[in-house]
Amino acid sequence: MKSSFAPKATGWMGAFWFLLLVAWLQPRSAEAQELKSWWKFGLNLGLNEAGVSCKPINQPQKSGLWVSGAGGSCQGAWSELFNQYHLRSPSSEGGAWVRFDFDLQLTLNGERSAGTEAMKIGNRNMFLEVGQFLPRESLFWFGRRGYRWEGFWLIGMTIMNSEAPGFGVYNIDVGQGMRASAAAFYTVSYSGGPLQTALDLRLEEISLLNGKLSLIYNATQSGARDAAAGTQSYAPMRGSKFAIMHKAWMPSASHQFGAMYGQGLFGAMDSADFDQGPLADSLGPWRNNELFSASSPPELRDAIRESSVMRIGEQFSWYPQGRSFSLDAAVGWQRAEFGGWRYVIDNMIMERPPMQAVAAAIRPTLQLRPTLELETLLGYVSVIDGFGYRHRNSAGDLQETIRPVDQSLCNIYFALNLKPLARWQQKFGLYTGYSFWNAAMRRDVSNGLYPDRNSGFYLGLSSYWEI
């Protein structure tokens, strides 16, 4: 589940600072304390037309498959400050240590295109991590953090993700080289929505086919209490998600495969990725927080419990040693079931058919000189029954499909990236791209602003620094 709002949680914040104080007052080891700080900074200036999105400025490697809700200019800047402070460094005898991790993010003029918030500021990570405190080299953490995202960055496909306040332990040795982890989270599903708790369990490092297999399970409970007002205004609901990941590395290549199945909240509310929004947006007039409302019809809650999402993806990277050429490729498939949800408008029975989507991308990169590279990308996404509705009469006979639903979009991208300094991680990029889509995709590409356009270009200048 994606979290876009951090609730006021004075209880866990108080415990957080208490643990920090205790760790600070404990006797230090003989080794010096260690403080690490670094900045990440990005700048994007560009022009787009017909609703085509500029390259995302805060994810330099993302495919650029996505489209924005409005055309025009695309500009913005973002910055992140990272701090890692070792309150007690590990001693030569293997003593316990504590690390404080803090990540502050500032974004100006939106992250993707014009029309979004002018400025956003917040912390993605603020947690303590304790090492060699539990047996067998296990690590304990407490605070707010983005927790071990799994997915395929090339096509923007998420398999498992949690970003919320919580606590957990990982790197637990369970024998045969396998490791286990467990984490609990306390967050809100949508801004101003109900409180939510989640449990994340993982069994990793399972040797299989010359690689490592991971099993991940997440169970989430959405409660009745409003996060902001504290009132009992929601209907409790549940969701669960199970995923498997297989990764393998060779001297000149690597691969990862992932498969995920979600139901309940993870069926109706999880981000659809391929079709630009939560599946909740396709459940008729009930959207976002209204899905949780205690006043929503019982048949809607039944449909949410029966809804499901299945995703399968594969990403491959080839980087032959001694050569200036590399290749990344990914493909993903998704199917969403909406639990047989129906509703009535003007005596017409509206129903949401299952949605399927497929996305693929290939990204060759050529190192022209030690400081200059040419990056290209070809991406494609197709959505079947995306945001479509079917109309049936009172007898249940299918009358018509309310709108065209088979959507497709293709994107071509080129960038010339300059890396002049060997001391820092940095990149200056001059990029351009062209996208074209079918008539059924028009509304979702340009939000109706360009009803006659089936293509558009974008170009711009981007920079990325890590100091």
C-alpha cells in the first residue's frame, strides 16, 4: 500500500527520541564516532506538448513510460539530505552499535509536470538501526523508513513496498544460509483516511537455480478510526499480499523475476502502475476514502474483499566486461479483478470488467567516452479494459461498453549524459523523446485538453548530483 500522509503519532515519536537518548548516554566503544552526510540534488527544465510527461526528475533511471495529466512546460528541482550518524561504532570485540538515519526531501514545482504542488517538504526516513544487539548478527530498527522496495524500475512496476512509521528486525539467521525478517507498520492509506496497521514477513537468501529466492508476505488491517479527527467513521477492512522474487548475478549479467498476488485492500486500493492510478478510481463513484466510509454500500465492501491483483515481471541486465555497451530490458503483466462490483445509474446497471495490462521496455546505453554516454529507451504499455465500464439492462443482458477501453502507448527516448567529475556522483543530461498512443488513450494522456492529438514530443535538460 502506498502512503501519502504521515499521521500525528506522538507516542511512537516519543519512544523514538527516548531510544535515541538512551543510546547516546550509553558508554562509547574505544573507536571514534562516525558521522556521514551527503546531498542529492536534481534539476529539470523542459518542454512538453499534448500531455506527454517530461522525464521524472527524481528517478534518473526510470523509463519515462508515464504520461501526465496536462501539457505545457515541465520544470522543477528536488533535493535530499541524507545523514547517517553512528552513535557507537562497532568495536574490535564485536560490540553493539547504533546508527541514526535521516533523509529530508524538498521538491520545488512538482516532481513530474506543471500543475502539481509548488513545493513539498518532508522526511522519507528517520529511524534508528541497532546492530549486533540481538543474536546472530540480527539488526533491529525503529522509526519511519522506506522499507526495502522490490520491483522493476525500468517499467515502474512495484511488487512490494512499505513507507511508514514502524519497527522491525531483519538479517535473522535461520540456518542453511537463509535469512528472515519481520516488520510492523502504522500508517494511513490515503491522506486523511483511516488508520492502518501492517505486518511484513520475509524469508530470503534461499539458494535456487544459481541465485537467491525470497518469499514476502504482507497483511494489512484498515481500522475504523479517522487519522485526523479520531472519529469512528470508517468500515474496517483487510488485505494481504504474497510475492516471490528470484535474483541471480553473473560476471557480466544479472536478472530478477517477481510475481505478486494481492487481495482485499491490495486488490482494490493498490496502485495499478500501468494505468496511472489506484484501481479504486475504476470502481465507479466510490473513490479513495469513500471506499472505507461506514456509509458506503455493503455490496461495495464485499466487492473490495473479493477484488484481487496479480503481477508478474522480469528484468534483465547485460554489461559485458571490457566493453562500452550495456543493455537493460524488462517486461511486466498485470490482471486486476474488481470483485464483481456493480452499481446503478439512471436505471442502468454499470459493472467494471477485469483489467489487464502489459508493459515492456529496453534501454541500451553506449559509453562514447569516459565522461560521455548515450542513453536510449524504447517503451510500450498496453491496457485492456482500462477504466472501462459495461452497461447491462435489468435482465442482465450486455447492452454496450461505455467507452473505448483498449489503450496503448509507445515512447521513444534519447539522452546524451555528461559526467565530467570523477570525484562525485553526477550527471548532466540533454534529453528528447516522442510518444504516440491510440484514440482510447487520449483522455488519460492529456485529460481531455488535446482531444485530437495522438502523439507528442518532449525535450529538456536535467542534472543530478550526489555530494
